Amino acid sequence: MITVVWDTWLKPGKEDEGLRLTRQVWSDMRRFDGYISHRILVDQETPGHIIAVANWRSRADADAVREHYRDSETIRQLTPLLARPRERWMTREDQG
């Protein structure tokens, strides 16, 4: 299993719409092969800062869905609301 962390910063005044679209993205992810689960975290100090933490069966699954979904209508709507490009980190849990 792989955990993908998406770091999103929204423009001031775009927080509600950005959160709505982020929820839509992750609702859509449920239909893709390899998706396991996700959580959306909203920064209480900076409401325009959203972190999504998602578990996928493999990196290949997460990468394939990202490529497939990157031109979706939801991403096209979300992109202009971003204060900066979203960052993505691929992680695994340390078993040590």
C-alpha cells in the first residue's frame, strides 16, 4: 500500500468552492481501481490550506489515476482557484 499526500493552497475567498471541488475529486476517486481510502484535512489556522491523504494499492495505481483524471472537469474548475500548484508526495509507512 502507498499513501499519497496532496497539499493544496487556495486563493483567499475561494476556500468554500475549493473545498467543495476537493471533496468532489475524492468522491470520484472511489470508482478507480486501486483506491483504498482517503481523508481531507482542513488547516484550522489557514482555511485555504487543504491536505488530502489517500491510500492506494500501489504507486502504479495512484499514478495511472492521476494521469487519467488530470484533465477532468473537476480539476479544470479547481485549478484557477489555486494560490500555487498542488504538491504531491508519495509515502509509505515505516515498518521499523
